[in-house]
Amino acid sequence: MIHEILPVGLLQCNCSVLGDESSREAIVIDPGDDIPAIEAILKRHGLKVKSIIITHAHIDHIAGAHKLKQLTGAPVFYNENDLPLVKMMDVQASWLRMPTPEVHPPDALLKEGQDISVGGITGRVLYTPGHTQGSICLYLPQQSLLIAGDTLFAGSVGRTDLPGGDSRQLIHSIREKLLTLPDETKVVPGHGPNTTIGEERSDNPFL
Ligand SMILES: [Zn+2]
């Protein structure tokens, strides 16, 4: 599988491009900004986007989704419990002093346990509320890979002081849904460096 990680926008959100080598079909996760750079990666690998997945509806993760959908025709998926955050996109934009992006309700909803299959790539949706009420992670068992959004970071966990945040719920989600994955699972957080489930289980001071 092709996996490119591209930090996008002001807050350097880690956008992942997952591409299947034989079908050339791809999933793009959290295209928060810098759509031309994402397009360049797709073009370089000859990939066609089939699904756009949003781990949660914070502006730095979702702001470019509509633009990428317009360019590729791919549907946008996220969890319905983040719709209140989408409704306050103007407030989110004011936090970053940026113009309000065009953001729409999802084309389909992401639910706990659902499999997203594109080409030969299959990712399972893990519903992990806490950072926001609609936060999800995407787990790819075949690749031993977790796209964690802002739920789990290397040596840290997602902030819970923004609307919809709940710290007890966040820790519960991490313990029940993420720390139960195999130690060798590679974790790509929403910001900053990669880690593994094993490293976070043994060293993360928040857990
Ligand atoms: Zn966030």
C-alpha cells in the first residue's frame, strides 16, 4: 500500500493518502488544507480518490474536504455527532483568524465497526469520542496501521477544552478501542510524529 503523510495548513494537520498499488484507488484522510499539494501526491502516484474520510470536524482536519470532493467526485464521510461543530465553522474559523471554509454535511456517516473498502484497502472505523463527540480513528489490520486523528498523539492525548470535548470519555475511548490493538500497530496521529500502540501503552503519561 502507498501511504503518504502530508502536514497541511496552519496547524500542520497530518493528511494521509492511502493508495492501492494495483487498482490505483485511494482514500484521503483529513484533507484540512493545501489541496494542490494533496493533488500533486495523487498525480505522482497515479491515484484516483474514492473516499474522503474526516476523523473529526475541527477546521484544520475538514476545511479542504469539499474542495477535494469537487476535484475528485469522491464522497466525504464523517460521524454525525460532529455536525454541531460543522454548524459553528465560522466560530472555528475565528479561532484561527481565517476565512470560513465551505463545509457540508457528510455524504455518508461513519459508524463504529464499519469497514471502508477502497481498491484492496480495508479500514475499520473505531468510534472514539472525547476530543470531539464525533471523533473516529481508522484501523487497517492488514497494514497494522491506525490513523488516530486528534485522539492519541506520541506522548500525549487530544485536548478536551474545546466544545464537545470530554476528558474522561477520551481516556475511556483510548483504553477500550486503541490500547486493545496489537503493540506493533503503527499510529499516525492528527499532528506531530508517528508512534506505536506499544510505546504509548508503556510511556504515555496521560494513560
Ligand atoms: Zn482536533
